[in-house]
Amino acid sequence: MKKIFFFLALCLLPLAGQAQVAKFKSVFTLSFIRHIGWTESAKQGDFVIGVVRDREMSSWLGKLSAGKKFGFQNVVIKEFKSPDDVVDCQVVYVSANVNFNKHAATIIDKVNSGSTLIITESEGACNSGAMINFVVRDDKLKFEIHKANAAKFGLQISSKLEGMSNAISL
């Protein structure tokens, strides 16, 4: 019986690590929004963070933002099952469960009418239109920033956020 329990605990250990990474990504995602120069249209209504195909990320963002406001806006988390479902968000978080490079055109087309920050976790995503991209380098969680992609949507990334990029350490 002890061997079975030990084996199960050993199997679940990597999952605990992944949950911790999701929590860190959620914390940073919520922090990012405070370091973006938003257009006036993005400051209207609720502040919506859409998450594409990542229930765990949605859950963490929901827990961490519950009852919080961004300026005068309520923070609302929306889950999308596919890139085709994305609509009306100030932030779109595209998980590694979605091949962003393959679906970039669809996502960009869906949010092109607004000031939407696109955050991803796929290698090379900034080359396909992402503005902030989580990556793992040397076993450390880091993020890349593409200011030109953000500028296309009228968003300005603060120099403070730029200075933090590639500096996350778990």
C-alpha cells in the first residue's frame, strides 16, 4: 500500500509544478496590465481577459482577480474553447494548448478592431503577432516582449515592463 501511495505521489509531483507555473503566469498576466498604456476605448466597460483553451489559467486568473478592479473597471475572465470564439477582450491569453503560429491570423482578425494585448506561451509567437510571450529558458520561466506588435493595436509597453522581461526566475 505504501508503494502505491508513493508511486501516486511521485506521478502527481510534476502536476504540482505545472500548477505553480500556471499560478506565476496568472500573477504576471495581471501585473502586465498595469504596465500597458491603454487606449481610451480599452478603458470603457469591464476589463476583460479572455483565455483560449486553458481552464487552469482561467481558474487562477479568476481567483487572483476576484473582486478586483483595474482603474474603475471590473476585471472579468472569459474562457474561449477555440480561437474562433474570441471576442471583446482587452487581453487575450493564448495557451500552449493552441498552436498560436497556426491560428495567429484568426486571433488577430478577431481582436483587430480593439486595443487588445495578446499574451501567448508558444515558441516564436512574437514573430506571428503576439505582444508578450512566456518562454522557458535554462529551466526558468521568462517572457518576451514585442513593442511593435503592441503599437499596431495602439498599446504602449512601459520601460519598466521591458526591463522585467527575461528576468522571471522560479
